[in-house]
Amino acid sequence: MRILLFAVLAVIPPSLIGTLVWQGRKTPPTEHAPAAARPSGQEADATLRALFEAPPAGVKLKEKVALYDEKGLFDYIDGAAPIFIDRHFRKLAASEMATPEGSDLVCDVYDMATPENAQAIFDKEKSTTAKFVDGWPEAIAGPMSFVFHHTRYYAKLTAFDAKAEAALPVVARSLKEKMR
Amino acid sequence: MTDRDPPRPGDVVPESRLREGGKNASGGDGAGADGIDRRALFRVGLTAAVAAGSVALGLGLRARDGHGRGKTLPKLKDHRVDKVQGALEMAIVRGPDPAANVRRAVEAMGGMGRFVKRGERVVIKPNIGWNRLPEQAANTNPEVVAEVVKLVAAAGASKIWVTDVSVNTPEQCFARSGIEKAAKAAGAIVVRPDAPAFREVDVAGKLLRTADILFPFVEADRVINIPVVKQHGLSGATMAMKNWYGMLGGQRVKLHQNIHLSIVDLASMIKPTLTIMDATRILLANGPTGGSLADVKQMDTIAVSSDEVALDAFGAGLLGLSPTSLGFIVEGMKAGLGTPEWRNLKFEELGG
């Protein structure tokens, strides 16, 4: 009788905790990328931030660069996040910039962990009518946007007027040179 | 009885004997004359204390997640109006002027006076989620929003709110979309999603139980949804039902774990008066964020109905998608929110 009583009482706590925690939480996102291929967190974050340390040519930073991880990515791109996460996304650096004339543009650089992953998301997102940049087959210039991939990074630049749009190729090349 | 004799029923066992080397009179661990000694009681007590602690911890976790709270949370009102015999159930208008399209479509549905009465408070919910220009088609067209505000004001509304929970920085989204300026100029109060703007309500859904939502949705007499039509990476498309994500506070990642059911949960919670779907420009790819004009298609279309499932089915067609390929449309139909067979409704197509 005592053994039974102890057994019942012993089973209650783990069962209760397990059930309640399970109710409010789902399985964390699966880790997709091979661990060996992924750069270490702190070092990779520092490299990502360094892309913006000296603002790209022809623009100035309007705000501090914001970093988003897998979980936070939904708060920045909402339902587009799983497409990146499925392709081994590691971290995003998002920055709003302005030209000297005050025209705004947004620069999002995704660290995709490996060059293959960066190419994969580039291929996924490119429009069927995409216009590749002359002499730069990893870049697409669309109206009001400029998208490219280089090393493990995938960059999306968005302009909000014609002056900012004209600055996009310069900013893109400046970023590319810093991507190692 | 000697000290070493086992006790018999009715014997008095000296306390000193119970303490001997942890052994009881019968030679077992912890059992006294009545079957339980202090050590056993201690174990039972300790286990019970751990169990009680676990219950408290569990209830704490549960409460932190918004479940099982003692207080009664408000539920949202039913904002729908009674159906009118013979009235249109859906109107679709095509033309180059977005404001004129809105006027014609609402007029065809019986006029705004059918949906908003004098003195009522009305909340208008466009998509203002993104730091994007109107041309990039990630947000509702500001001309459409302004025209709806004007129609609601002309119907005699005492207060008109325009609000949304932006995904990107609200200040940027409200300004860049052109909606804040257009809505204010048309006479609306624009509510940005700052922390004090939220109230906790009972959702009572399959996935969502409670939610923090923008206060105008709690206070308003009428609710008008003005979604834009976009491709969406996870749900396939975002149109009328998905637009309700934008009245919620909190982290969005939780909502996306079962996106189709959570869309339907929200659409079941809020029963809008009218939905005015903006397909002036639609986003065909890279949604919901967009950015490149290469992904945008000019459609010059406005569709109006109080059946959100029907409107979403119509919008899916504009995106080149089969309505039944979208989980939230199928789930919405199952939940009784409407029909994807929009052509079975009493509808009219104008312009073109």
C-alpha cells in the first residue's frame, strides 16, 4: 500500500509539469544546417555587424543596426520567415539608411550560414521576370529593389524613391566588398 | 512481551524502541504498530510538499501563458448587421480610381448607411504592417482607406478609429504607407500599437484562448476590415481572415506554429460588419513583405462582402491560387465562417 502511495505521489510532479509546459509550448524550431558548416554565434554576429560599421558608400545609417535570430525573424518578416529558416537562416541584420538628399532605403542582410544556403534563398525569391545585373549574375535589380548573394550572405535592398533607387547598386557593391 | 518480541495487536510499543537504529519493532523500515512510523510520515509529507509545489509552479506557468486565470475576460461583440432580404452579398468593382471603386462597391451593397448608424463608433482595420510605399503593395492602398473613412463619417459615425499592429516599426509603417496622413485628413483617429492601446480578451479558440488586442476592437460598435491581397510565404496568401493578426499584440512566432487554425480562431472571434478587399495592386510573390515592384500586379479591383471566406476565395483567384489549396479557407468554411463558392452568393460585378 505504501509503495503504491509513494509511486502515485512521485509520478504527479513530473507529469503535471510536463503536461502544463507542453500545453503552452511547442517544439522549438528544428536545427537544419550541419553544425560544422555554421559559423560560431558571436564571431558571426560581429562579422555581420561589421558590414555596417562604416556605412556603405553614398549613404548614412539612420538607425542602429538590428539583429534578428530565428525566433525574432517572424517579428520582422512575419510569414516569410519559414522560407529562410528552412534554408538554414542564421541571423538577419536590418538597417535603415538615407542618401545625402534624405532619400530612404532599407538594407537587410541575411547570414545564411553557408554560400549554398545563400544561393538557395536567392533562387527561391527571384522573380521569373528578374533582371540580372550586367557582369554580376548573383544580383538582380528590380524596380525599387536590389538583391544579391555573396559568400554566406543574402542581401535585399529596398528603395522608397528614385534617388534611393539610384543609390542601391553603389550600396550593394560596397556591402559585397566587405562580405568575407 | 520482551524488547525483542514482535508487537502484537493492542501492545504498547515504547517510543525508544521505535527509534532503534531505524528499525521498527517488526524489523521493517519505518512501520510502527499502526503500519506507519515517523520516517514514513516524513516521506509522505515530503512527497506531498513536492507535489503541491509542482501544482503551484504549474498553475503559475499556466497563468503566465494566459490560461486558467480566475478573472473573467471580455469577449468581443458581434459587429455584424442583420441581412436584408434581396440585398447583394458581394460586390466587385473594377476601375482606375480606387476611391471611386470603393464608393461604387459600397453603394451596390446598399450604401454605408446599411452598415453604420448615426452615433456609432467604428474601427477600420487596414493592413499597415510594413515599411513600404503604396506602390509596393504590401499595405492597403491609402486612397481606399481614406474613402472608407469618408463613407463611414458620412453615415454619421461618432468616432472613427484606423489602427493596425505593424510588423515593422509602426512609425515607419504608418508614415511610409501613406495611411496615417490619408486617414487623418479624412477625419479618422489613427491609433498606433503602443503598449497602452491593448486590452486582454477571451478568444476561446482551438489554439488561442486569450489575446491582447487593440482597444478600438473592444470599444467599437462596428468593425470594417480593409485587407490587401498578397501572396504569403507560410499561409499561401494573406487577405481578409489573415488580416486579423494585425489586431494582436505579442510575439508573432507563436501564431505561426499552426497558421491556418490560428487564422480561423481569430476570424471566428471577430465578426466584422463589412470587409472591403483592396486589390488595387496585389503582391504576387515574396509576400508578405514584398519590396520589388516586379512582384506587384495592378488589378484596379475592390471587392466588398460580409463573408470573409468568400472574399478570400475571390482573392485567391486573383493570385492564381485555388481557394481549396489554402488551409485557412478550408478551415474557415468548416468553422461556418462563410463559403468559398462566392459565385453562389448574390453578387454583382461592375466596371471593367
